[in-house]
Amino acid sequence: MPSMTMIQALNSAMDVMLERDPNVLVFGEDVGYFGGVFRCTAGLQKKYGINRVFDTPIAEGGIVGAAVGMGAYGLRPVVEIQFADYIYPAMDQLTSEAARLRYRSGGEFSAPITVRSPCGGGIYGGQTHSQSPEALFAHVCGLKTVMPSNPYDAKGLLIAAIEDDDPVVFFEPKRLYNGPFDGHHDRPVKPWAGHPLGEVPEGYYRIPLGQAAILRPGSAVTVLCYGTMVHVALAAVEESGVDAEVIDLRTLVPLDLETIENSVRKTGRCVVVHEATRTGGFGAELSAQVQEACFDYLEAPIERLTGWDTPYPLAHEWHYFPGPARVGAALKRALEY
């Protein structure tokens, strides 16, 4: 089984689906001849032709709007928004059209589209290339929201998203695109199970949406995380020595609440970690659902570790990141309460 980066795994997923299903199309800004700004679509146009893998104008609303129409008539478009920061011009098409189409047509039409977009910081992209807007889409009924943390999951989840009959917003943490990440920005890589460079099957496989993964079993506290923060959480657990159970959510909507409930009822404590800003972030939803489902089992307040309520700072992004030290301190607070 070959080792792949997340970029290679995503490329493989699209390659597999383009070959399996003639209704699958890939398009977006610079995804064709150039292969995408991060090269996630490299080689696909050459292999499948310009009618199935093609470039579009710089018009995110038009890209997603075209995908909605194509999906309604039986195609399965996979579109790329070059950075998550640029997805806002397409919000109306996603929230008012794609997400509502099945409901408003009484099930006659659906929008089986997948919207891929790199998100998050860690590469010094500044305030307009580092955002994590996943909570905005998790709020919208009719959209599914996905964020993988490693290449194996990225490929399996993207295949599942493409096959889904409803619209899926698929966020890809660009800090994880090109190789291993140990939770720090200034230390040599220390591989562990689930790190971003991993074995990925070349052929078809899928990971069902709505199925979380327990990356590290534990008994003292439950850590809920996704994307880049999975690796920060693992580093924090290793350095703090806390016997934490680390759960990679994989998909925010649908949410695997059963796995979360079982873990928190076992540990009695919960720490939520995400990179996005705190106010209105998805961590608030997680905290509410855990409190509602597990109140009688909780031994301490639920801790939230997030980015700050500021634009993403270019010069200080590793202070903005909820790093292992901040997460480790939260683990100890939960245990000492």
C-alpha cells in the first residue's frame, strides 16, 4: 500500500471517481491545466479531457451556481474554491439553492455536489488565506460539512462525499496537505498513528459520513477535535501525560453523537479543540450537545480551546493556534476541577 500526502490522496479520490462514474466532473479556478494552486487536481485534465476537468472564471457564485444546476440534472460536480476565505461569494448559492433544493422540490431534485476548499492556517497565509468557516456551513440545514485530518480519511471521505446525493462542503486543512505535522511549528516531525503522511489504498474505498474515529483510547478526559487540531491534541496528550481519549470528528454534519456520548459518559470530562474563532464556533455546538446528553455524567465544566476572536494574524499565527501548551493546560484544568 503506497504512502501518500493528503494532496495525493485527494487527487486519487477524484481520479477514482472520474473513472468510475461518467457523471462526475471537476472544475474551478486553475484546476485544469495548472492542476490547482495546491496541485490537488494535477494530471486529471490530461487524463480525462477538458470536458470533465476544466477551468472557470474567478466567480465563486457562478462556480457553485453552475454546479447546482448540473447536480439537479444528474451530474455529480466536484468544484474547488481556491481558499475557504473565498467561499463567501458562493454563500447564497450554497445556503439558498443547494441546501434547499431537495426540500423545496418535494424530493424531485437534489444537489449531489461536492465543494472542496483548503482551510485554516499554519502556512503564514495571513488574514485572507487562513480562515476556518466550517461553523457557518454546519448551521445550514441541508448541507453536510466534512474536515479530514489525514490522507487515508481524506480519500475515503471525499469519495463518500462525491457519492452522496446531498451537497457536501469539504474543507481540507492546508497545514496538513504536504506532510507530517506533530502539533508544533518548530520541532522535527515525530510520527504517530494517524499522522498526515500515511498508507492509502490506490483503489476505491469510502468512509461513511457521520462516523467519528477514536484515535487514542483513554479514561480520564474526552478530547473532541477535527482537522489540524487532531495533531495538536495528540501532541498535548503525549506531552501532558494525561490519559485522554482523542476523538477525530471527521464530519461535523452529520455528527457522530453516539461515539461522543459514549466517551464522555466514560470519562466524565470533555475538552473541545478547534482552530476557528471562539464566538459562534462549532465548539459551542459541541459543548451544548455534550451538556444536553451527558449532564449527569460530567465531573467538570466543558473546556473550549479555540482561535481568538480576531482576524488571523500573519506575524503571530502560532500564538493564534491553540497549541499543545494551551490544550495541555485545559486537560489539567478539567482533571483538577
